[in-house]
Amino acid sequence: MEERTLLALMVFSSLVVLAETIAQKHAIEIYSLHVDCKVTSRFAHTVITSKIVNRANESREATFEVELPKTAFITNFSMSIDGKVYPGIIKEKASAQKEYDTAISRGQSAGLVKITGRKLEQFHVSVSIAAASKVTFELTYEELLKRQLGKFELLIKVRPKQLVKHFQIDVHIFEPQGISFLETDSTFMTNELTEALTKVQNETKAHILFKPTVDQQKINPELDETLLNGDFVVRYDVKRGATAGDIQIVNGYFVHYFAPREMPVFPKNVIFVIDRSGSMAGRKIEQTREALLKILQDLRPEDHFGFITFSSKVAEWKSSLLQATAENVASATGFVQTLSASGGTDINRALLTAVSVLDKAERLPERSVSMIILLTDGQPTSGESNVQVIQENIQKAVNGKYALFCLGFGFDVSYKFLEKMALSNGGIARRIYENADAALQLQGFYQEVATPILMRIEMQYPENAVEGLTKNNFKLFFEGSEIIVSGKISNELDLLPVEIKAQSHGSDLTLKEEANVKEKEQVFKNQSYIFGNFIERLWAYLTIQQLLEKSISAQEEDQKTLEAQALELSLQYSFVTPLTSMVVTKPAGQEQTELANKPTEADNEKPSSVPVGASLRKLSSRYFPLASEDDLDAYRLRSGAPPGRWRSESQSGSKKKLLSVVARVRDKMRAQPLANEYPQLLLQLPKQNEIICLNTDGKAQPSVHLLSDPEQGLTVMGKLGDRINHFVQFEITYVNPPALIHVSTDEILLSHNNKSIQLPWTESATSTAQGLTVSVEKERSVTASLSDTVTIKISFVKLPDDFLGLYFLNTDRFSDRVSGVLGQFYSKAQFLSNFNVNQKADERLLSVSGSEHKVTRQYKKDYRLESTSDPVPCWSIDVTP
């Protein structure tokens, strides 16, 4: 059997190359790897060339993988083996799939392209090459760089996994407007590698070259291991002079860039519609709270805001919008800290309630921007659950008055449902990935829409002289972004006039500009590294993107027309889009053809057995007629499945089995959990997706020093119970403001300036002292928060013997000086690798403050969650105070 070798090259403008063999190291050798990226007026043309030789004495298989941006279109691919070229051919997707299925008669192709992350998709092809043979892979793709938060970014992820004799990354940038700033950054750069990086820049051009020698790539001279493992980033922006933007013309096609600056920001009227259904429990609701707390601090005093939370029921924080005064923001902070998750998902009523609040709002600024931001992680399971009906209800209610932004948390949402609803109501949809930085993703999205500076923008051009115009009317413009319009101009035109009409915060604007066609054409002459028809290809790229986006929210007949237009352009300009496929041919004797398709974000989801447009509630009762809806929802949540996502079972035996499971779970839920099922302390290691369950023998001491951070001005002490080996008291001391919070299973006491405020567990309440906010969620938790300081949460676990569970949010704010039984894990804890070749899968070695501890994997109840939640895996460690 042939030994298989893996070669992977990932580019976003991103690049990863892997080469592994089983019996012979680097039998498949990458002797040349070149990434050539030409960015011309934001339009990036990237060519990846990898040259490989098989140094084995027999045939080997190489797999070529390139990760490219989801926004990019592949335009060309070829393999050259011993001088013979095997090209990729772009065809209509349906006919290409039909040819492929007929040829192999074994069903559908898995496809050569798949989504691999929040920004990337992967192109993948394998080929067998003979002993001593060479193969050259070449892939080309194009994309229009999008300006976000005032900059364009090119990210190249580098991880070759072997030394490459000729390794080179070339980035050429040409911006006729002028380059206002340019920077490079890297996570793996050393002094030696810095010498391999050169950056040359003038007024309009930049050339960045990274060309490390083999010696510079080495971790050390004795080892043939590479340093190249991480991110290489190029960021830049352009100069902006004329208020009406910049027009560029090449070969009869124009592109108009418009991004005004230094304009007053519109006041916002924003309603956050937050899903708090059971599937949001745990890390999701924590990250949502964390993001909302920071977003609240970013509100401007002239903004108005409100919160609507929903599960099976919909709740308004306040009956009307409030101005973002310091007092109201502090009150909202206390509310956000009490958010918890349980129940179903009534998206329809939640959004209709949000629209109603905006409709009834009074005393709002005369010129302001109203928007709704929805965050959900699941399908609608309560109230109206037919997604088509919900989309129609919301579009009718919004009626073009407000912008709706839909954020889908994780992969249990129907992205297609959210995307159509957002695009039909003047907004956009985005998926929030369930990673450690989910809170940052939420904050990042908000920052993009936080500063609207123009509304109702119309870009007007002479109708009789311009054709094929891309979108030229825009509802909103946000600071730091950019409007792009492109089209084809007639041969007779000498001057291209443009008129921009828009509303700003202070007045109605009319901006005019006139471009001399011949002068503009001259700008791109004699640019040796610029591909000459780039504006025409930019126009085709932008037109296809907008046609596909428009088709999402169009009626069926219009949808077919829009897709037909997009298909025609895709084939004419050789773009692999969701409507086309690239047929990749291979040498004789191997699988002759494979297909490269373009996946969409909606494809990047867990499979669902629920038909599109079906009512999830009706399906549930159909497949589970003997169990109540509450029982089924409870089982779904506790088994890790979101509500409503059941696979249909027609056999009565399967139905009975599921009903039996539901009954057992119901009985189990009614039983009280035991205290020893919980750890004393629980934390997530910083920058690691690992949970630590910590136990300490502190009974011999009156109190345990859990945490101190002199830079945060914070100390936490704890006391274990007499009858229960868990904490029953905590004391939190702040330096600024000088305050003491005493938390016990009986009450919460806040002491400040010789005054004490008592907060009972029997009711929800909030108290503030010089910026320090203490919020109690009735018989569930207490939260202490202070600006720029870690947030402390204490859960109240009610068992026959009650106890308290401590944890922290915003732990990145801890300094390196944090200490204590618990604090040391935030600065001085790290898992060690390879501590024993015979190491069991449920054992690891953890270094804490210089001491090594063997930790074991256990399953413990998480006191941050509902008491009925399933145990979670954690690494258990015993420490001595």
C-alpha cells in the first residue's frame, strides 16, 4: 500500500503548508513556496505557487490545501506534473455536478472546497506523483478588500511544518489616492527573521517582501524544525482628499470610493434583543454579559437604548428607551449582570416587541438612527415557529423604518433565516463563533455599527453614459467603512460627473465631483505589476456579490432572474461562485475529475432534520405525542441538543426508546444533586479552553487567601463551612473605592465610607458605591463589577446544605502579580507537554507557581449553571493553602 503524504497550504490571504510522511521524513519535499499578492485599489489578486519533488523510491500522494477568504472567488487552478499541465475548468454548477455524478456513478462529490473557520474556506486536492517526479500547484483567487474600523487588513497565516529552501511572500500595494499608513505585524518574528523582512514604501506604492533563508527559518541550528508558525499581518489605509470621494478609470470601467471623515455621529436609538433560552446557558450567556457590559460603556450620552430578553417569554428591561446617561448605564449594567438562561425561543414576539418600543418612543433626537440588534443561538421553538411567517411579520412591522442586525451564536441557528431577515430590513447577519473570543466578536460587530455618520445616501451618475451600475443607494454609512460603486462608461464620455446626496446629523448634503476620463486612465499606465483589467474584474466581482445578496431576500421569480445574471457573469469572468464549479482533471489511472464548489455561510451548519418553513412545535408533538413539550425541551437542553432539532423517527421502537429516555431524565431532574458533585472552586485557564476544578483543605484555617492583585486593588478571602466541605462565606476587598463586600449564604453586605447596605438573597437588587456595582439576582447569584477591573460572580447553590461558588469574568485584566490559592492559576499555571509517553488520556501535568501537579480529568457539576445541568469535564487538582 502506498504511504500517504500530506501537504497543506493555507492562505487567507492566509497560508499554511503541512508535509508529513510515515516512514521517511520529508520524502515529499516542498522546495519552493511563493505567495504573490497584488493589491490594486483594494482589489487583491493572489497567486500561490508550490513546487514539490518526490524524493522517495516509489509513488507518493500529495494533498494541496489552500485556505482563502470566504469573500474571495477562485479564478484559476492548475497542476503541472513532469511538464504536463492539468487545468481546472469552470462550469455551471448543476451541469458540472451532473457530469461528475455520471462519471463516477457513486453519488455526490464531497467537494474540494469547505468552510474551515469564521473567515476561511479550504481548497483541497490530492494527486499521486511517481518517484523522483515533480509537481507544481498553482491557485489564483481574487477579492475586494473591505474597509473595517478605518483600515484594510491582509492576514497571512504561516505554518509550513518543514523548512522550505525557497520560501517567499510578496505583497505589492498600489493605491493612487496615496497610502496614509502601512504596518506589518507578526506573532512569530524573531531578530533573525526580521532581517528577512523588507518594506519599501513611497506616496502611492508599497512592497513587502518576506524571504527567510533555511537557516533563518530554523528554531535552532541543531534542529530541522521551522520557526514559521503564526500570523503575518499587513494593515494599511489610504489618503482621502475630495469630499465626494475618489474615482478611478481603466479600459472604460470606473470605480468610485466614498468614505467621508471627521463628520458628526448620529445619535443612535438601539434595542438589544437577547436570547436567554436554555441553550444559551453557561459560557454563551457569560460571554454575552461580558460583551454587553463593554458595549454599555461605549454608548454616547446622546444615544438611547433598551433591552429585550426572550426565552419562551419576552421581557422588557424598561417599557421605553432610556437616554445613555451615567445613571441609566449603571442601572443597565446591573440588569445585564443578572442575565441567566432557561426556556424556549420566541424570536417572533421578541422582535415585534422591539419594533413596537421604537414605534412608541418619544422625545428621541430629531435626526437619529434607530436599529435593532438580535442575538440568538437557536431556532424559534416558542410562539410562532414558522421561519417564513416570522420573516414576513418582521418585514411588515419594520416597514423600512429601522435597521435590523442579526447575530447567530454558534451552529444551531439557521443562518439562512437570520440572513434573509436582516437583508430584508436594511441590516446584515453575522455568525458569532463559539470560541474563547466570542465576547470580542460581539464587541467588534457593535463597533462597526456604533458610529453612523450618514443616512439615505444616493450616488448619482449620468444615466445615458453609464451602464451596469452596481448598488448606488445606501441606507446607512458607518465611520471607518467605505462605499464602493462601479460601472461601465460610454466611449464618448470625456468627463464623468457624480453627485452624492445624503443626510448628515446637521444637514442635508449634496456633494459633486467630476472625473477627467483620459487623465484617470493615465494613472494606471506603465504599472508593471498591476493586472490591467482590474477595474473590470472588480466590477464583475462586486456585481456578482450584490446579485447573490439581493437574491437571498427576493421572491422566487426574481430570485431566478438574479441568479441567472450572476451565473452569466461568473462564467464570463471565470469566478468560482455558489453558482459555478471548477472541474479539476488528473492524470490517467487516478480519479479523473473532482469538483471545487463555493460554499456559503448557510452551508456551515449542523444538519437539521426540520424542513424549511416547518413549525418546530408541530414536529415535536408529531414525533413525541406522549411527552409534554416541557419534558421534551428539558431533555433537549440537558442532552446538549437545542430545542426543536430532533431527527424524525418513524419506527415505533425508536419512539418508545426516546420516550423512555425522556421519562428517566424527568425523574433524574426531580432528584436533588449532591454537594460532592460540585468542586469547591472552578476556573477557566486564561487563553486556554481548559476548566480547572480546584479543591483545598482550608478547614484548619479561619479563612483562605484565595486571590490578591495589587494592580487591580483587589483581595478575595473565603471560608469553608462547618458541616459542608464547600465555601459558605467570601470577603471581597477593594482599594479604590475603599469597599468591603461580605457574601454569605444568609445575605450580602456592602460596606463603604463607614456605611453598610444589606442586600438579601430573597429579592433582586442593585447597589452602587463610587462606580462599584453590586447586583443580586434573586436566590441565584451576586455580581461585583468595577470599570477596568475583573468582574466577580458568586453563585448561590441551594442544597440541603447551601454553599457558594466563586468565579471571575474579564480575567484578561488580572496583572502578572496576581497571587493566592486561586489567583496563581491566572498568572502562573501552564500545562506541560510530553510528561510521560505512557500518559493516560485522563491525566496531565500542570505547572503552578513553579511546582508540578498531576491533574486528572473528572466530571463535576458547574455551579455557574443551573443545578439540573449535566456535569462538565474538568482537570481536578488538590492544593494546600
